[in-house]
Amino acid sequence: MNVLLMHPDRDFDLAQNLPWNAQNLVEDLDLNTLFNTMAQKDQWLFDVARTSVLSSLTDPNTIQYRQHILQDCLKNPSTIRNLYGIATESMQEERKIYFGIFNSPSSVLYRSVQVLELFVRMLKKLANIAREEAEKFESEGFAQFFAMLIKEFDDEYFASLNTRLNDLRFPNGMLISAELGDGNRGTHYILRRPHDVHAGWIHRLLAAKSLTYTYSISDRDESGDRALSALRDQGLNLVANAAAQSADHILGFFTLLRTELAFYLGCVNLHEQLTDRALTACFPLPSGPEQRCHHFNELYDLCLALRAEPAPVGNDMCAENKELIVITGANQGGKSTFLRSIGIAQLMMQCGMFVPAASFCANVCDHVLTHYSRREDTAMNSGKLDEELTRISEIVEHITPRSLLLLNESFAATNEREGSEIARQILSAFMDTHIKVFFVTHLYEFAQDFYNQGRDIVLFLRAQRQDGGERTYKILEGAPLQTSYGADLYHRIFAGTPLRPGVAEHGSDNAVPSGS
Amino acid sequence: MSVPFKSILFEKPEDHPLHDPMDSETPDFVTDLNLDQIIGALTANREEYHLEPYFYTHLTDIRTITYRQEVMQDLEAQNLSVTIGLFSHKMRTMRHYLDQEHKGYYKHQTERWFLDAIETYCTAVVDLVQKLARADLKSRGLIEFRDYLRNYRANPEFLSLWEEAQQLKADLAAVQYSLLIKGHRIQVQRYGGEVDYSAVVQDTFSKFKVGTTKDYRVQLARGVDMNHVEATILDLVAQLFSEVFTRLDNYCAAHRNYLDGPLALFDREIQFYMAYLEYMAIFKKAGLPFCYPSFANPGKEVHSYEGFDLALAHKLLAERASVVCNDFYLERQERIFVVSGPNQGGKTTFARAFGQLHYLASIGCPVPGREARVFAFDNLFTHFEREENRGDFRGKLQDDLVRIHEILTKSSSSSIIIMNEIFTSTTLQDAIFISEQVMAEILQQDMLGVCVTFIEELSSLSDAIVSMVSTVVPSNPAVRTYKIVRKSASGPSYALSIAEKHRLTYDWLKERIPS
């Protein structure tokens, strides 16, 4: 019995190890906003959303398998909610059936029979939904799932389940076999199914001839009574175990069903929120990991859009065969937001979701890695550089050539010359190993150096600044500039404060040749 | 008939009175050299054998020492520790069964424990004979023991003891019965081949089965003893299968005194070797060498290469720290190592290692190091600083002098002396004077030993003295190497780019990132 809605060939593992940098991704890309919107206060949905978004698929076929299932879900939201409700109720009701105070095989058996009876009722509900709704679903995943329910759960099977559950109350006494163990003490107690009373005459004849001794425990023999129930427990141990394990297996099925549906229900929730806010979404087109492409229209930072009005600015990019995208330009010009939108879209695509854009196509990658300068501390000391490089080194421990690395103002913890030199060495090595890197930087010396090299696998983007310092938050192709317009920022914040003599503004759009 | 076998530890046990630390005080050197820790580790988990007397009795005759070395070498070379381990395990199981028999209350029960004890004993003997037969033994001890054991096992009395036990066990194992429990009534009958009910249940729900799940079998706490219901059922089972139970009864009555004396002693004594081999394995696994020492006697040209302090190494290995080995040698007229140099540099460890080496060699054991030649001593004396009398300097100096005097009156030219930072509780001048006097007496007696001291003058008193010095890393005098080297005592002696440190240069990265 499998669900197979998350993978065509295996179960979704909610307990799987998340990537080593999961926490960094959540912080750097503000993913909790995404998870919370998907969860709508359901902790189970949150957990599943978190695990599925963070553990990317790398096979474009599996991504499309999920995309098709998700399209079915967006068309039939109430059926998805019903199925999820049955799985949830099964798990919650199971938890309300208590184990006895004493952990004995008879109490284990008693509880297991109750749980099994509950599950049989729930399975009937599932089978009914399958029979009524199956034709409304088109995806391969759902077609198989409903067909499986219809095939496995016919009336005959339900009848045999009821008989078995009734037998487990032992109306005719218990037959237990035993052998002599240590010190000739009885051992290996196994509950046996008595020979059918309607069996052949030979059986009955043999049974009648065997020698039998009978022993009755007197009514007032309390220790004898305890000894007898201990014997019964010895006999019931394996059967109780089998019943409890069977109940667990069915619970496992409901848990898996709830888990796999949770991902899609989360996506349905998110989609409803986007629709409410009139935000665009599209199903992305994933390409193979060997390719290097990144094209999109109207890509926006989803988490920012969910948290703030008005809707953020969308960006377009067309990067074919680019391995390094260097983003320079004005402070507060939207560079970090742009970088975040790249990361979020990549993760959403690689878990089978729609993405926040009008169109989106990118190659899949093994890992999404982020390195954000810890901005709160801008002191230039070797301790800070040491901390930054420790994190870079950690990334290098895990990186593969098919990774996507987002660097946000890395190597800024030292002066520009040293920072540029470190950046030059590290980025050169990354390029030589074909790692796809988006690098937001103020390191002009580095950026200009790479720009001058004119390698066609490098793309230069720049945050747009209009004359007069207005930010449009648009990221456009453009050569690096020697200032990041800190002066603009200064002027805005220190509005009305006269410049002290000797501090001259330097750098403008005209100071260096424009590359685009 | 062969001569009865006496002991695997002594050729002539009568010549060696054992020193039991339970009965008398142990000499100072035991704690000074941390031998108590070593012996503690050796005897841990082997309390039932009471091995302390063997480890605390040092041997002075090289013939007995060699007798043990041979046995130990046989055990090691023939990989017999598994064989002996199995034998000991069976003997322990046998004793456990006898305990159960002793505690039991119902006849059908105690007789079964007794049967199991005998059967376990017999297989222990049979296995051991078979495995020893295949071993290419060289030691006098094990060869004689093997001859003895082979004769014992071939004896018709032993053969019938063993065969009957096996037959009884097989017959009892074949007993299968069933209980039909309804209300307060139990019907006991022979088992009639009915099917396992749990399989029926599993089968019903098999389509849900995925992987493994929790085990719900309850650990049913059965009383240690059989209760009266179980005993009554056993009585009924005994009636259902009366022939087997009658034979069991007769067998037990006939074989009350089955255990062989010399074999029981072997079971205990062989643990001396087993304990040491097991202990040694910890160090060997960490790459630390052991060797069988040769003896320099009557000469004193001792040496040790890659030796180490066992007690310290045991602690360091537990902490996953590395162990430093040291070498030493004495030639011609050389007798005493005077060890000086920076504190915390391994001087005391060196002195202890020297003492441990000699003690362990004297009880016939392999010693730490790649190669060693030692001296078989009559007495081992240690003079280590005592913690008591702190603050009362005069008292302490006096105590030091009393102790050294006592040592020098008992010692002989065959003794070993190890002194550690003595006479620290007086002025330097006094310390030099007293030390020189004491050293002169030691040299006079022609003793072998080590003297750890801060008094560098002692290292050049005589050509019988060899100066050893603890060393530091030349570029950073704060770092100790724990190496003690043979040299004359004399006075003492950081920016890679951060990217380089993090291995983040271009060249490093090309190496680190898989392609």
C-alpha cells in the first residue's frame, strides 16, 4: 500500500535529513513567510512545507510529476481537503484510544482491536471517495492512487477483516503450545488456532485418543490466578504484537497519506492567497542540471509580496550559458530582493510548485547555497573576515559543480583591495568548476577586473538608479560602477544637513563606460 | 597414567608463596608506579578468579619467568585467546547453572539445572581438547596441560558422563505440549500441530505492511522462580513424558562429583594470561608496540625502545589523546638515569615507565615497547614525594631521609631504585649535598635505577650516570614534546593569510571542489 503522490516510485520521508544549510536558507531567503502562508496555522502543513521546499528534487521528470498532481489539486480543492481530513481524523482518533495502565499482552491486544475497528471505518470512507471522485482527476499520480484504493478495498475484504477482529476475543478458550526451557520451565508459548471442529474424522479420532491431564485452580487461590493470567499473557504476546503492528502499519498508511497531501494542500493555500492579492504565478519549466540557463519575466520576491503592500517590482532576465551573474549598483536598489527572488523561485521550482513570475525557466541544481554578509556588524576586523571565510569554507565542503550559490556582499569585511583579491581567487575557482553563482557586490575592483576580462559566461546586472537618485528597484543589465551611491543614501537620511567642506561627492553614471 | 598437572603459572608452585594484597600491605612502588591502576584494569571484570595474588607476586627466577613467557607466547602465536575465552565462558556458565540448581525448589527443575551444568562442562572439555590438539604448542606449561587433558577426556568415565548428558538434553528438547486454558481450568496434552495464530493475523493485514515497526512484545517479567502453577504443569508434563524424566533422575544421582580439580585450577590461573592479553590488545589496536623482554642478568646493560607508561597510555587512549614513546639504554658501567629538564615534560612518566617495565617483565608478561632487555631484580624500591606533612618542611625532609635510609639498608646490588624529586624541601645547597651523598651510596651498591631531579649537578657526578632531559619544541618552548632524550643537562631556548588558513585560495579550491 503506497500513496506515491510525492514521488512516482517512493514514499515521501518527512524525517529525512534536510540539507546542512537549511537554517541559513530559511533565514537568508525569509522562507518562514512562505511556510506560514502554506500552513495557514496547521503545524503539520508547516512541517511538510518546510521539508519539501528545503529538500529539492533534482530530476525534472519528478518535478513535472508533482506539477501535474498540483494542477489536479488546484482544480479540486474540496476533495483534497476531504482526503486530508480523513487522514487527520484517523491519526487523531487513534491517539485517543489509550493503552491500559499495565503494559500486558492482553491490554495491547484489547487496544489494537479497537484501533483496527476505527481504521476499518476510515478505510471505507476513503474507498467511497475514490469511487465517486476518481474521474475528475487527470494526473498520473492521482489516477494510480484512486485505482489502488478501489482495487484493494472491496466489500469482501472488509467482511474478512470483521471476522478476524471478532475471533480475537477468543470465545472458545486459548490453546497455547509450549516447550521445556531453562530449568525445565515452560517456554516458547505460542497461541495456536485450534484444529477446525469440522475437520476430517481422522483428526477428531487422533485428538480424542491423546492423553490429557486436567488441572483446575481453586477459586480462593489468588497467586494461582495471577500465575494463570501470566501464562495467558505468554501465549498472547505474539498475537498481540501482530495485531498492534498491523494497526501501526495502517496508521503508517494514514500518516503517509496525510503527509503527502499536506504538501499539495499547502500549495492550494498559497495559491488562494496569491489569487486574493492578484499576484501572478506560473508553472516553471525545469531543464537538466548540465544546462546553464535562467530566463524569467516578472519574477518577484514572493515572501516580500506576502508580507508587504504594494506588490514588489518584477524583474526580467535572460541568461543563457551564464555561470556567474554579478550584480552591482545602488544601495537599497533592490539587489538583495532580487537575489532572494532567485533563491526562492529555484527552491519552489525544485519541489514541484508554481513560481512567483509570469514565466520561468531554469536548470535544476544539486544544492542551493547562500552566503549573506552578516550586516549587523560592519566593523572591519580580521575576526569578521575570519567568520565569513569560515562560512565560505563550510559551503565549499558541500558544494558540487551543479550547485547554485547566492553570494550577498561577501568578502566585504576587509578593505576593497583585499576583499577583491579574495573574491577573485574564489570566484575564479567557482567558474572553473561551472558552479552557477549570483554575486551581489560592492567590490568595484573585483567587478571591474572581471568585466574587463570580457568572459561570455559572466553576466553583469546593475540596480537601476534614475538621475536624481530615485530607485526603481529594477535590476537591469549593466556594467559595474565605481560608486554604490552611498552619497544618495547619505543625502536622504541627512536631508538638509549641509556637507562639510572637503567632502566631495564622487562617481556618477558618467564616470565609467557603460557596458550595456 | 600421566603425572597430574599442577599449574600453568608455576613450574613448581610450592616454591612460590603468593602475595595477596588482601592479607598484607603492598609495597610503596605499587602506588608510586601506578601499578595498582594497571593491576586494577587487569583484574576488572575478573573478580570471580581473584587474580590479584598472581599479579602482586613478583618472580625473581628467570626460569619461572620464562615458563610464563612461553605460555603467553603460545596463547598469542596460536591465537588461543578465543579458544580459552570459550572455555572460560563455558565454565562460567556451568557455575551459573550450579547456582541455579542450588537455589531451585522443585525436583524436575533442579535436576535439569544440574544436567545443564554437567553438559556444559563436558563440551568445555571436549572443545578445549580438540582445539589444543590443532595448536602448535611450544611452551612447557601448555604442552603438559594438553597431555593431561587429552588423557582425561579419553577416560571411559568422562565419555559416558558426556554421552548420557547429550541424550537427555536432546530428549527433553523434543518435549512439546499444549495448554488449553478456559476459565480456571488447564488441560495439559501433547502438542497436536495446530498453526500459529499470530501468522493468521499478520496475513489478514499484510497489504499494509511497510518495513519494520515497533516491537509490541511485552517483556514479561516472570518471577525468578517457578510458581506453583508452572510446577504443577511440569509435574503433569513429566507424567506425559515419564520415561525421559526417570532417566534424568537416575543420572543426577550418579554424578554428584563430576568436576576435576586440576582443570578447575587451570580455569582460574589461565585468566592471568587472558587478562594481560586483553589489556595489551587495547594498546596494540592504537598502534603501540609490546615485546617479550630478554634479561641482561647478570649484566645490567638494559634497554627499551619505544616504551611508554601503561597506566598513562590507558588514560590517554580513553581520551583519544596520543601517547609519546621513549627510548633508553645503558651500556658498560652505566647504571643510573638522572632525568632533568622542563617541568611537565614527561620526567616522572619516564621514571614510572622504567619501573613498570621491570615489574611487568618480572611477572612474566610482555612489556610496552618494540624491544626491551631488562634486569631481573630481587627488590624494587621507589622514593616518590609524599603529599602528607605539607607545610612542615623539616618533618618532610626528615621523612624523606628516613625512607631513603630504610631503602638503602634493604637494597642489594640486584635491586632497582626509582627516585622522583626528592629533597625538595630544603635549600638547594642542602639538596645538592644530600643528593650527592645518597647517589654515592647507590653507586657504591651498584644498583640500577632512575633519579628524577631538578639538580642538574647530579647528572655529571659519575660515569655510571646517564643524563636524560625532557624536551620542548624548539620554535615554541611552551610546547612539550614529552620526549626524554639522552643529552647533557643545560638551560632552555606566527601571518599565514586568512584565506590560506581556511583553504580558500584558488589552488586549494580547485583541489577541494569535486568536478
